[in-house]
Amino acid sequence: MTTVTAPRDTKTTGKDAPARRRPPTRFEIRDEVPAPGTAEGSYFHYTPAEAAEWLPFSAHKLLKLANAKAIPYVDNGNRIWFSGMNIRAISEQFTVQPFSKAA
């Protein structure tokens, strides 16, 4: 009885190649990203470029503030991400409240 096994190197190229799942780059903006204020967006991990769409900062500024530990962010090994809760916290952190008038 002989058994047939698949070859060890099963790399495929061209049209038949399976799509590899890779994380987005820090300046990549994906399609159909949930809003940070929604239940789905609270725990979604946004790239700095995607987070910059919701904040008054550029992606470079967000990376600079995160590296300085001045804003909340998600440290996932070698990448910086922002959850929806982080985006809301950053927005609240830089919100200036008006003075109240003393009567």
C-alpha cells in the first residue's frame, strides 16, 4: 500500500495564490472602518492614519505623542494602534472646558 503525500513546498504563484492576511501599515486607511463611538468601534484597532481622521492631529503627530507617552494607545509589539476608547479619551484630554462665571 502506497500513500501519496503533498509536496513539502506548496507555494503557489500567480492568480492561484491565496490572499495573505497582513496587518495594515501605519499610514494605510482601510475601507468600512467603524466609528469610534459605536459599540463595534470601541475595541476596533485603528491605524494612526485612521485615528487621525477622527482627531485634529495628523498621523505623524499621533505617533509622536504616543512615543512620548502623552496620549493613550495600544502597544502591540512593534506597532502603535488606537482603539475607539483611546480616540475618545484623546478627544476628551484635549477638550478645553469654558470658565464658569461667579455670580
